[in-house]
Amino acid sequence: MSIKPAKTRGRRLNPDKQIEAAITSGLPKDSSSIDCKPVRSNLAPKSQLKYDNEYVMWEAYERKFSGADPRDMQCMKHFAEVIGRSTVGRLDEEGKATVKTVRNKVRIFMSQWERTNHLSIPRDVHDSMVPYIEDDLRHKIPLSIEEKAPTFLTIQNYLEMEELLWQRDYHKYIHEGSRVDLSTLLKMHCYTAARLQEICQATYKDLVCIIAWKDGEPEIKLSFKREKCKNMAETQKKPKHPIYERLDPAPPLLANPLLFLLSIMISSNAFKNYKTAEDVLSARAPKGKYRIMAWAHDVLDIPVFPEMSMDGPTEKAKNDASWGKQCSEWAIRAGFPNGMGLHAPRREELIQVDDGGYSLGQVMKFAGHRNPKTLVGHYLSDMSNVDGAAAFLKLKARGDLTEDFRSASMGKISDIQHSLAAKNLHDLVQRQDYIDLSEQIQNLAGKEFRTQRRYLYDQRHKLVTKELKSLRNNPHRVHSTDSNEDQKGEWQRSYFDRVVRHMVPERDRLANTLPLAASLRSPEGISALRDLVALRTNDSTVAYQEVLRPVGGRCPVPTCSEKITDIASKDRWKHVYQCYTLYYQNHCGFAEFCFQCSQWITSKEDWEDHCEHHIDNFDLPFRCDPVKFRCAVACAGYCCRCLGNTSLPATQRMQQFSDRTSWQRHIAKCIPDYVKSLDSKESIPCPHPLCCAILCSESELWCHLDDCHSTSKPNPRKRKGEEDGRVDISSAKKRKRSKFQTRLKDDDFSCEFVNMSANSFHPSPADVIDMKVVSRSSSPDYSTSTNSIWDGPDDNSDDLNTDTSLSDDIFDALSNPRDECQSPWEIPVEATDDAEPWHLDEVTHPSSLSGNDWTLPGCDTPPCVSNDLKELIDPRLLDDFPHSVSGLPSFANSPEEYIPGNQESAITQPLCSSQGLESQPVAIDAEDGVWEVEALLAKSKERNTTWYLVKWKGFAHGDNTWEKRSDISLNTIESFEATYKGNCSGVQLLKKRKRQGKVEYLVQWKGRPEVENSWVKEGTVSSERIVEFEAKTKLGITVDPLEIRLITREQDPYSWQYLPAASHLFQKNMSNHSIGAYMELYREIGSSFEAVAKEHLYLTRPAANFTDKITQLETENLRMVIELNNCKNNAAIELTKKQEAEEVAKQFKTMLHTVDLENESLKKDNQKWISLAEESRAKSAQSYLIVDEALLILDKLRSSLPSIH
């Protein structure tokens, strides 16, 4: 009997050997060391957070009910009831949780408990929870059975959103490129059915771009891989979607996905070989083939859709939650009051794919589904697309029956109300529930009540939101069908045409080209591509009118040409505007810029004719408030009454106000005068020449002006002493304005700006708050997604959607901290360029609609906001203030801008020093309040603005003020800077501290109140002040900085202790030292030398003793020597290795050279043998010919021979 050997399976190891190999590689022989806990799949990070939150609830339950165990039926039912009663629902008006929500929470908790404790809840307990919640708990608590109806972004709804974004949108994103990215993101959702994170986290390595051919024409195509696809992290088979150029027939350009994707790629320099739009569109592949358009190596890991900052795209991927919120707010602005979740386009796309005749497998692959029930259960509409009537009657079935109903799921309102009307808001503010909340907010002052105030702010905002929602759902509301009513409706409807079109020309062109049905390579498509690229790459911090736009990055004025980037962003537009004004005034004698048509007029006669032309052609602004857009004055303010006053000259009727301060001051007087001039107060016609409204009372007139003409009623406030008919001005601060000189290049002239623009002043937070109280402007300078009393600024990715109100007492404290009288017209200007319309006059003064006293609050020297007062301000507003409250404590007043043709004059308080006069005040122009500077005492920098502490000639130090660099003569600044070595004469050091390893001093500014004391860095204080402070704090003596000597005298109360290394500093008097020695003194004080009291030196320390210091330095030196030797040894080793490597490299190089020589020799031999072979081949051919000829001769001979029989 023979034994067959076992068959081997190829090269596979024997199973016994495999076991041995596993043990050898680390397999434990004893399996008891392995835990026996069940293993569950890992949760996604967001799911893990949700699960953890539910388990925290259980831990609180355990603390309250000790011994609780979810494996017990009674305990689990009790805990389910806890969840049902503690959960606040959003769908139910009473806040009841829904059955579905409680079911999900209980399910999540049971799963997390099993994961955490590695135990199992009994099956009967687990399965009983669903029927218990649905049948018993639902009636016991009770629970709501409502569910949010699914919405669908159909083609009609999609076009509504795109048309708003590009043709009517009033929202101001942080950068204009955000608009391009958001539009592209929505297209990706619509065309790929991808989820949020699958698109937001896409990088360029997930894309493949090729150039190919279609019908003989070049076509760019893109493959998008959903790398972050849900539930597919472990598989490489991720869904991929083609995106191509040539759609047939061509849709509107705003629906072409490749157009927008190319604009992002070009502006990001994503292509390796193509840098411009022309390069990309001129790319060609070989005929009938394709070519890959490679990415640049440094962009492969960069997100395709980055977060935007003020400077443009960043390297951070778009946050999916932020994008979801922005999209919902975009939908609200488009007329969908409930917003939109990004599952709406996904649902609609999957419905269209399902109806497209694709197989179930293709649909599931497209959607990224693994379960076929998911499509039917969660995405397809409940309305069947089966045409039952046609089927029964055997007619042709229709396929378009359900789309309109899916469109209606988003609840489109054609003329949606974006904010409360002035009358509605006034009524709301006077409601008792609103007043109660406002009073509670005022009573909760201090940091300890911050949470309570936040809650009250939210509750008050809910009242506004509820009121707006009620008005939107009002069944008696008449919906306008007139397309020309936009101008007369809310300011948001006319904002794009009024402001954006002439300030952002790219958006103006895109509003005309994107709706066109054209191909990407058409002239319209190329123009749109260039404009989209420009939006992402241009500077969006500042906007300009066409005639004011910089040329080549420089000021366009011929006599200036200063680099725009050298000017602070907030001052760039103003710089160009003022340069042009001076240029035309110098060359033509007159300059006026017409904001209505963006044109310079250079003579008084032409300006008169120009204004008359506007009036005769009814080319007048319907909304009359001044508007700032991205740090620029986009629209000037006008007076409604003056526009319609035919008795005035045309120039006065068209009088322009470029700052809100002077405009409000004017209407505060002009409108009431108009009302008084009327014979009847019961029938008041609107004074605007283009408006035919008739109002019944003055309050209705103001509401109408606010809503229709963006002219809000200024805040009525009584000044101290007005009740008895007197105004105390004894403590009023004088208005001091330093000289501001500027010189245009290439010209030998200079102009003194006495009246500077209020727009040039950037106040402290106190100014911001004070300004917001002044008025609620319906100006389209602002935008919001939700109505509120305080509508937050739009320029940030997260809008302020909260209402905030401050009481009269708070504002009295802010605007008049030292009981000083205020000038009635000194109004701080708005601190933010891009903010929402504020509506605080009605909020803080419910009776404002009927008041007759007209005094706008203000303060010549805007005060600092104290910490206690800041606690009364909505925290979300503090985050939006452009300047830190802890910065410069006080700023000087902001003079009014001088505008040619502006006839109004500033009202100045009588000059009266609160400290008494040192000498007779020296005025440069007493009538205009311009006073001479005696000296600059100190300087401080707040953000990008430098401020100087000014001592005014003839005034006491108590009247010192802070002034900006631009408001002081250049000579004065140069004299100060020439001797500046840190703040000295204008400061006194009070305390010292060390923060993050850096020394700071608490400084008292000379002549400024104690509340303005602030911590400053050591480098901003002169060495003299530091030495004086150290001497005072360490020695207990005070020494005049001028009396400090390095070589001390007998009568000096101090002496010096120093290390030998610093001895050379004390061999000379201070005046004989060089600048380098001064720097060494400043740097080494406290470390290499110090001052000590003489009695302390002689009595307690007979000789300088630095033993400890020397020992420490010697130890440190020894350690450094050891480290140095180690480094030298390492360097020697590395050098040896380097030499060895170089030697090996040299050998390889020699070998390579030898191989090259041999290769060349072989090539020559090969060529030689080839030549020989060619010669042999030629000779062979010749031989064949000779043989052929011989054969012919032989044949002839054979035929000639007689045959032999």
C-alpha cells in the first residue's frame, strides 16, 4: 500500500506553519487575556456627540434616582417619560415634543448604554419602548404627532433662488467671492444629490478634469468623486458624477455648473498649465481623443469650496453647518419663509432620476444608498405621479402633474415681508410683554446676570419674529402683482439697483448675462466667466464708483498716484474722493460729485444746470437716506421736503449729505417745519415730489417716510435743564480741531481741512451705541435675514439675528459720563460701514412718534464704556463692534466733512474750560472751533490708527484730548517723532505686571480721567519713566528723571549695583553715552544692574554680592558647554557619514561614467554592424540579380539545344 503525499495549494503555507507564524508575530497563546465584551461598529463623530448627550441625561437621572437600571421595565418606562416631558419641541406651538423625537432619543440612549456598559438590555424591554411611547406615553404627557413635511427644490424654486442671488439680493457677504461659491455649492447639490459634508469637504484630488471632443467641438468635462460619502468610509467604490460643458439645449448661464466650477478653479490657480480663462478655453486635445488637465501639485489637498474671509478664500474647508444656515437664509430672502434644508434638492434630484428610466441599481449608486427601501421611504414624494384619470380613460398620460405641488411645498411668498413696518414695530414696542422684558433687561446689570440677560434677549426677539410671522401669514394681506412696486416697498427690494449696480460693476454685468441661455464659449459665457473670477479675486473690502476706481492699484488723481494698499481700507474711498475734490477745486475752482449719476461737476453753473436736469426729468432718489457700502459712500442723503420745495434753487433742492450726522440734523428741523407750515394737520401730503401719499397725522407721516423713503424720525431727547427753559453750558466741552494739512504731489499748494467728514471718524463702542439710538434708518445700507429691533450686520458669515434695546438711563450714562452738557447736534457717526438698519429710537422711546422735542444725543469727546454698562448690552452686539472697548479710552470729536455746496453750518458750544485757563486760548479759527496745538504728550496705536495726546495752547492739562494722526499738522508730528523714544512726559506709571512673559505697565495719561488708565507694553514707555518707576517702587524714593545719574553724587539717595559685564555703563555720564548704550541700559535694567538706596547699600550690603547670580550663570554655562560638545560630536559623526556618502556617490558616478562609455562603444559597434548588414543585404540583392540573369541565359541555352531522344 502506497501513501500519497498531501497536495500543496500553490505557494500557500501549510496551515500548521501559518499558526506558528502567527504566534511568532505576537499572537498570545493564552486567549484568556482577550476581553469578552461585544464589539460594535464605530460611530461617526457627529453621531457620537448625539449619543453622548443622551447618555449625560441618563447620568443625571441616576444621580436623582439611585439604583436605576434600564434593564428593568419600570425604570425604562419612567426614563422614557422623563425624556418626553423634558424635551422642548419646535413644531408644536405649545412646545410639546413629538412622538418621533422621543422614540429616537430613547433608541439612541439604549444603544449608548449598551455600548458604554458592555451589557444588553433585554429584548422584551427594548421592543416595548416603541409601542409604549406611541400608544401610552403619547396620551399621558401628551406628545405631539406632528412631523415636518418634506420640501422639494424644484426647477422653479431653484431659479427663484438663483435670480434673487444675482439680480435682486441685498445681502452683503464677507467677500463677494462667497456669492460665487454658494451658487456653485447649490448646483452641486442639485446635480449630484450629494450631502452637505460630501461637497463641503471635497478637495482637488477628488476631481478629474479632461478636455475632449463633442460633435467636433472641444468640451471640458469633470469627474466629481464623493470621497466623504456617508456610510462608505471603508469602501473604495465611492459614487462619481460627471459634470460637463455642453448641455443640450443650453440652459441659462446661471444654471451651468461647469461655468461656476471653472471660475473657482481659475481664481484658485488650480490648473498646472492654465492660469487664465483664455488659457483654459483654448486648451485642445488631439482629434478624437482626450487630454487630462492636470492640477498643480500644491492644490491637491486644498478644499474646492473654502471658507471666505475679508481677504478672500482661505485654506480651511467650508463648514457644512455654516453653509446649511447660509442656504436657508438665502431661501428666506428669496421668498420661502421657512427656509430650506439641503435635503430638498437631494429629494427632487432623486425623484427626477427615478422618473428618468434608470435601473434601481443605477439610482442607488447615484444616491449613495445601500438599502433600496431608503429611496421609497425617505425621498420619493407621497404624491403619486401616476395619471389615474388618463389610465382609466385610456388617454395619453401626463408626467408633469406633481411638480407644481412639490414646488408649493416650500411655501413661496411672492412679496415676502422682510421686516416689520415702522407702525407695527412701534405698536409692538408699546405692548406690555415687550416693555416687561425690556425692564427686566435693564434691571439685570453685571456679569453675574449675563445668562439671564441672554435668555431675555432671546425671548424679546421671539416676540418680533412671531409678529413678523403673523403678518406674513395674515390671510387678509393683499399680495402685490405690480412688478414696479419694488421701489415703493421695503428698502431691500430696491437695494441692488440703487446701490450694488454702480458700486460692483461685475455684479451689474452678471445680472444681465447669467439669465441668458448661452453656451460657456459664447461671448456672454466668456464675459460671465471673467466676472465670476473677478468676484473671487478682487478686493472686496472697499467699493468705488466707476469714476473713483483706482487705476493700476494707485489713486487715480493725476497729482497723487499714491498706492491704495498703503492706505487703511476704511480710508481708501475717502482718500480718492477728497483727492479729486481738491484736484478739481484747484484746477477749476469748484467740485461737486453727483452721487445720483456718479459724475463730477466742476463749475457752479454746470452744477445748477445738472440739478435742474435731474428735477425736470424726475430723476430723483425715491429713498433719501445716505448709504455706505463696503467702506464707501454709495448714495448721498437727500431731504424729502427740500426735493419737493419748488421755491428753493435746484442746488438746494438736490443738496447732498454724504454722512448720516448732517443728514439727520437737517431732517430733524426741516420735516417738522414742513408739518407746521401746513394749514391742516389732518391731511398731510408726503413732501416727496414722486410720492402721492396722503397721511392723517404727523406720526403716520414719519412712519410713511421711514418705510417708503428710508427717512426715520430722529430720537427725541431732552437735554439737562430744558424742563425749566434753561440749558447749563458751564461745563460744556469745547470743540477743538487740530490742523489737517495735505499736499498734492507735483503741485506747490496745500489746503487746510477744517471740517473733516464724520465718516472719517471711527468711534469707540460708546459712539456705536449712541449712534444706534439716534435713529432707525431703513437704509439699504444694511440687510438681514430676520427682522429684529436690532438687525445685525450682514457682512459676517453669521448674522446678528437678535433684537437689542438699551434704556434711556444707559445712554445718558454713556453719552454724558461726567454730567457735561452736550451740543445738540454733535452726533457720533456710525462706526460700522456694513450694518443693518437700526431701529432704536422707537425701542428705547416708545413715545417717539408723538414727541415734539428734537435734540440728537451726542458727545464732543466720546466716552469709554465702563464694564458695568457693557453688561447691559446684548453680548452679540459687543462682538460686532469694530474697536475694543479696552483700547483708547477717549477720542476727540469728529468734525463734519466739508462738501462744496453744503450750506449748513455747525453749531458750536461756547468755549469754557472745566479746569480754568492757564493763559489766553490761542485760536486759529475761533468761529469754526479750530485751536492751536501746544505739544504732543504721548501716542498710542489702536488697531491701524495712531492717536496722539494733545495739549492745547492756552488750555489746562485737564482739557487734553486724543486726536488722530490725520487731524494734526505734519510738522507737529515730525517734531514729536524726531525725539520720541517712548511715552514720557504724557504718562505716569502706576503698576507693573508680566503677562505671557512680557512686562506691561498701568499708565495714567496726563490730563485724562482715571477711568482711562490702561495697561501698555513696556516697549511703548521711555526708559526714563521706567527707571523712575523702578526707583520709586523698589527703593521707596522718587527721583526726577532729569536728575538720574549713572555716576552718582554724595547727596543722591541711591546708588547702583551691577555685574562686571555692565561696569562700562557707569564710567560715563548719561549725556556722554551713545544710542547703543541707551539701548543697553533699557535692555539690561533689572538683570545686569539695579538701583539701591544708599543706606540700604551701606548698612545691609557692604559690597555688591552676586554670588547666587554668578553660580547660576556658571551652572548654565557648564550645561551649555556640555550641549555644545554633544553638538560638535554629532556634527563630526554627520560629517563622517557625509564624506562616506560622497565617496560612495563618487564611485557610483565613476561607474556610471564607465557604463556610459561602454554604452557609447556598443552603440558605435552596433552602428558598424548595421552598416555591414546593409552592405551585405545590398550585395545579396545584387547577387540575386546576377543569379536571375544567369538563369535566364541558361534557359535560353536550354531552349536552343536540340532535344535528345
